[in-house]
Amino acid sequence: MLEAVKDKIEAEIVALVSQNQHLITDFVGQKASGLINDDAAMTGFALKLYGMLPTMLRSIVGQDTFTAFVLDNRQRLIAAITAATQAPNEKKP
């Protein structure tokens, strides 16, 4: 069940990235490899993403929990974000 929640949060993050690609461009590509090892930058990124989450999701998942999730799953999320921004018009089933 916890894995399903993680997948749902990841899907929300990828959707936010796709919708707000112009705001997140600095966090992909060559900068992504540096971001993975930079806790302060990842925390800032998580805070920006948290503010974009739907209100319903923010009411269920606290900011600290979300930030911890992003930090714990950074490699998986960066890979998903990079893939989403490289093919923004491609929809996954």
C-alpha cells in the first residue's frame, strides 16, 4: 500500500513538472546530476513542488513528509522528471 502512495505522489510530481516545465528547467539536464547530491537544492526544489501540489494532496501529506519523500527518492524522481521534460507531449498510459 505504501508503494502505491509513493507511485501516486511521483505521478503528481511528474504531472506538475509537465505542466510547469518552464519553471523547472534549471533542475534537469546537467544540473540534475549536481542536484542529486545537494540536500539544500533538493529541499528547495521539494518546497517549490509542494506549493504546486493540489490542495487535497497537501492536506493529506505534510510539507516535512513530502520533503523527506523527495530527498529519499531523489534519483527516481530526477529520472522521472528528466524523462517528462524531454518528451513533454508524450503521454504514458
